[in-house]
Amino acid sequence: MHDSTGRRWWTLGVLSLLMGFASISTDIYLPAMPAMSRALGADQGMVEWTVSGYLVGFSLGQLFWGPVSDRYGRRGPVAAGIAIFIAGSILCACSASIASLIAWRMVQALGASAGVVLSRAMVRDLYAGHHAVRMLSTLITVMAIAPLLGPIVGAQILAMGGWRAVFGLLGVIGIATLAAVATLPETLPPDRRHHEPLSRAFLRYGELLTTPRLMAYTGAGAFFYGGMFAYVAGTPFAYISYYHVPPRYYGLLFGAGIIGIMSTNMLNIRLAHRIGSDRMLRFGALQAAGAGTLAALAAWTGLGGLWGLVVPLFVFTSATGFIVANSIAGALNTFPARAGSVSAFVGAAQYGSGVLGSGLIGAFADGTPWPMGWVVALGGIGSLLCAVALSLHRFRSTSEAL
């Protein structure tokens, strides 16, 4: 019993690490963005494209790894992806221009995407229904430690070794993760794999696009991610450059949001099976829409200064605990036999929306928090509309059945 429990917690820890690769790879270097801007002679908008470029690679990578894992299993593709991530991290540290850094960030992301998309598929291999929601919420709660510590650790590494050392640390994390993955069992046995040609498997993404229920779940998460990555890319300049927060304290402000995410995930674990995961999703989307609107008003008017912006952004990010796990689990339950492809589709939509969100604030950067504010607001409102559409679709389907 002890060995079984220990093994379960070890698997949980490794899956959390894999699922947190997107956060680890971005949050840890956020305090270094102004320093990177000065060192590489790039403006704020170009540096923010290191986030957007990463998300481009992350979105495309997931679409590749999903069908590959449905055919060949989970462990092999995960290991290959982490190896690519390690190489990308080292090359980021060696970049001599902002253009090369953006390019190597895309390579880094192609590798990291394997860990994220396949960790979700592995959860669906092992769990279903409310059990999957609870496990996903648990994973998100555990992995939230990474972005909580990321900016704090990144600021210290920046102070000691400069921004290149931050990417060197990511390479070391990748090596440690690769060793940990070697201890995981294969969750997709050969008799459950799909043996159709990969070209046909990729074409099946079109089938997912025509499924209204799946698209509603996907949209709820994707719009929210657009707002979240606007927050991720925009707060270093809003807090450090505009409101003159010292970089070493930026991590504390960013970490407060992560504590909010962990708290709402714990609530979701307790309440999803009682209230229903769809209701929790709608509640979270309503929270995100309201808080995002308040953040936009604060960014536009300057009302409340720094704290007038920090507080609604804290409430917005906290909605993650109610939106992400419930939207992913709901989407995975629509096509359980193709968990890898569905996980990839959902992830690509989420991070593709993140590309748009972070790209918009880069394109409209004006030295103020306003571009970040209105993108965050649009993300929350879009998430709410999709969550409401999900409930309307269910009602319509029920009426038609009667």
C-alpha cells in the first residue's frame, strides 16, 4: 500500500512538472524582460514577442504531438519533446539578437508542448468524469508552485548571472525532467492505440471543429488564456516600467495571483462533483469577465494607481481554478477515445489565443497598462459568452430530444 501510494504521488509530481512547462518557460524570465530589452537593443513590443513567439511554437507543437501520441503511446513522444526543449533553452541563452531569441523560443516551445498536451492525455487515460476534473485540478494546484516561484527565482538568477543564466536554468530543469519521465509507466497500451496514417489523424481535427459542445468548452478556455497571456506579457512593463516596482518585488505581486489560482483549484476539487463542473466553469467565466472589465477601467483611468490594477488582475487570474480544469475535462469527455488529439486541439486553441492576447499588447504598446487592460477584459467576456453558449446548447439538445 505504501509503495502504491508513493508511486501515485511520484506520478502526480512528474505530470505536474510536465503540465507546468508552459508556465516555467515563461514566468521565470518575466523579471528579465526589461534587462533583455536593454541588452539586445530591442523595444518593449519586440521583447513581448518572445512570449508570443513561444506561444506560436507551443500551439503548433501540440497539434503535432497529440495524434503522434495516440498512435505511438505517450512516453516516447514526451521524451523527444523534452530533448527539443533542452536544446532550445541552450540556444536561447546563446542568442545575440532579439530575432534569434524569438526563433529559439519557438523551438523551445515545440518541445515543451509535448509535456503539456501529453500529461493531460495521460490523465484522461487513467481517469474519467469527475475523477478527471479532480485530478486535473490537483495537477494545476501543484504545478502552480512553479509560476509562484518562477519570477522570484528568475529575479535572483538575473541579479547573479544575467538574463542568459535564466535560460541556462531552464535547460537544467529540462534535463532533470527527462530523467523523471524515464520512471513513468506507459498509460496508453498498444491495444488502445490508433493505427491509421498520421495524415488522416491530422485531418480529423476538422471533425472536432464541427462539434458545438467541444467548441464551447474550447472557447471558454481559449478566450481566458488570451487574457491570461496578455497579463503575463504586460505586467512586467506595467508594474516595473510604468509603476516603478523594483524587479525583485515584481515576483511577489505576480505570485499573489498564483496563490489565488491554487486556492480556486482547491475549491474546484471540493465542489465540482457536488455542484457540477459546467456550473463551476460558468461561475469562473463570470468572475473573469467582471474582474477583467474592472482592470480595463483601472488601466484606462489610472484609478487606484498600482493597487487599482493589481487587485482586479488578482481576481481575474484566480478564475483559472474554475475555468481551466473544467473546460479541459469537458472537452476530453466529448471524444475520450482520442484524448491525445482532443488535448492537442484544446491546448492549441488556448495557446493560440495566448499568441493573439500577448501579440495585441505588443502591437498596441504605448507605455501604459491600457492595452493590457482591454485585452484582459475581452478575454474574460469571451470566456463568459462561450460558457453561456455551452449551457444553451445543452438546453437546446435536451428540448430536441423531448
